[in-house]
Amino acid sequence: MNIAVEFLEMVLKRHETPHCTIHITDAEARIMVSSQHYRVGTPSKTAMYVIQIGRPTVIDSQPETGNNQSYCTPVFVDEVLQGSVVVKGPEQQITILGNTIKYSLETALEYERHTQQDFSALNERTLLAKLLLQQNSDPDKLLSTMNRLELDPSLLRCVIYIEMEFHQTKYFSINLNLGYQSSIEKIRQEILDIVKNNQFLNAEDLVINHTNNSIVVIKSFIPVKDLSRIYLSLDVICQSYVEALKKQPAFSFQIAYGNLHYGPKSVAKSLQEAIDTLHIGKISKQKSQFYNLESVLLESICHNLQPQIINKLLEPALQKLREADPSGYTSLLDCAEVFMDTEFNIAKTAQILQVHRNTVLSRLNRLAQITSINPMQGFQEAFLVKLIAIYRNITGGTIQSSK
């Protein structure tokens, strides 16, 4: 029976009753799942007989078993034998229960057969996408699969990473959780269809569900001398996804992409770069549905600083601020950060923070006194204060151990 054992176990559990024994077998009468777990993997003589005659049958049990009987019915799809259902128990229950399970299995198998039309090529593209996203894939296998699917391995490729968070309502927060999970699966498929049907995708692109809560687009581009044009195109593509996905109220999402790389072996690297960019965006102060390195430039720089810069400059400055002003040092850094974001404009800084301009000057001077770093005395010191503020945001204000 060409169906997952997990599904068969779910069907068995749903119809299990203390008064009946249930076996579900394959086409050779081998028991695949059973309410008597020790029987799994063994043959069923009742199933052998019914599979041989090819029709449902009620068989009287031995006298010592009382009134119990056995009912066995074969399972067919398109007149092809798939297996059988055997139910042993009271006469008034076994036929109804056996046929209910039979119809459930035949419906599931028919649906499986329907969805498997043209599956081989689709499945091979999915397998290729998974191979491309693995760190240590066999390059010969990658190339042969791409050639077989008529995909060009010489193109530039980049990963677009879409992370989703589904909103579980109080209505679905019940113990059974069946309606919620069913709805989630439907929404996941709808999202995947939206992503696949994007107007900017072509036959060389691959789209797969990466995890239960993420989708990966492996986007291809024809190589050009000016790569900045392609990165601008990626921004447009991601914005188009934002516009399409934000119309769906059942989930929230965030998008990022990795770098462009030549050759299929670097696709996995692009995926990690996209995930890193998304992570940096999420821990920054920005709240957005799409992050690129432009929007989190300084956060990205701070995230990838050399350990010497952290240990020699950032951590000591933060430690001095904590010790000198445990409760107010964050306001000093916030003030300095806004001061730099407003292009060193005292009046705008005061307006944004809703304080007097003298308070702004006082906080900046206080910061300089404690750290010996004055953001009002040149770009380098201002940049260093900005890094300290970002580093504080990234680490949550806690001291990090030396890397």
C-alpha cells in the first residue's frame, strides 16, 4: 500500500475501539499497522484468503472466541489491489467499521494518485533545490541533475528567504488542535502558490518549503558586469512579495536575501547569508517586513566585528557606562544615536526625544566624560559611539565573553 505508515496509524487510532481488533495490510497480506502491535510485520491468514478471492468476506471465528467474527475487505484504487482491512469483533460492528476504514484509505490513495500526476519532474526539482541548499552536496550529482532538468549551472544564483509566523487564534487553541493544523496546512500551500506565481520568476528558478515556517526561492540571473543592477532587481522582487503576502491576515512574515554567487555549490552559502541578514534585521530597532544589507548596514558591520574591536573598544565603553550610571546609561546612548541619525542636529534630536536642547547637550557631554569618546568631535568617534549603541541593542546590554 503506497501510503505513509504514519497516516495508517492515524486512521487506525481514529477508528480504534476496545471491542474490535483491526489490521491494515499491504497487497501481500503483510500487516502494516494493527491494534495488536505485536502483529505488525506478520502475515494475516484472513487477508491472504480475501485477497485471493478478491471480495469482502465475513468469516466465523473459532467457537471458543464467543460471538466474535472477522470481516475482511480488499482495498482497490483504479481496480489495482492496494491491501486489505481486517476487523475482528462483534458481528454488528465489524462490517460498518471495516468499510469505513476501507473508504478512508481508498479516498486517501485516490487523492495521492491524483496529486502524483506529473510528480516525477516536480519531485526532482524539489530534490535539486534541497541538494543546492545543503552545505556539502556532491557537485557531480548537482550538475547531472541540473542538466537532466535543463537548468543552466553557469547562471548567477541567489536565495530569497521568507520566514513566517502563523497567528493562532483563541478559537483554535483547543486541545485537539485539528482545525488549526488543517487551516495552517491550507495556508502554507496558498503561500507557496503565491510565491511560485510571482511575475519575476522564470523556469530556472526553484521554490520550496524549507521548513514548516519558511520558504526559499533560489533565484537565477544572467551574469552582467554591473551586479548592482541585479541587487536592485532583488529589492524589487522582494518588495513584490511584501505586497502580495501582506494581504494575507493569518500570518506575519519577514524577507531577506543572500549574496549573488556563481555556480550551484554556493547556493547554500547564499541561504546562510539571507538567514543572517534576517536575524540582524530582527534584532535591530527597525521593524520591517523586508531587510536587505542596505537597511541594516551598520548592524551588519557590528555583527561581524573583529573580536579585538569588541574586547578593546566596545565592551570597555559599555562597562564604564554601566558602572557610572546603571539606570541611565541607556538614555545617554539613545541620545547619542538619535544625534547621529539626525546628522548631528541638536534641535532635531531634542524634538525626537521630546527634551530640551540643553538636556541633549548634557547627555552627550556626560557620555564623553564617562567613555572619553565624544560623538561631537569628528566622524571616527561618532561612528564608534554608533557601534557601541548598536552593539548594546544586539547583545541586549549584557556583557559578552571574548570571542
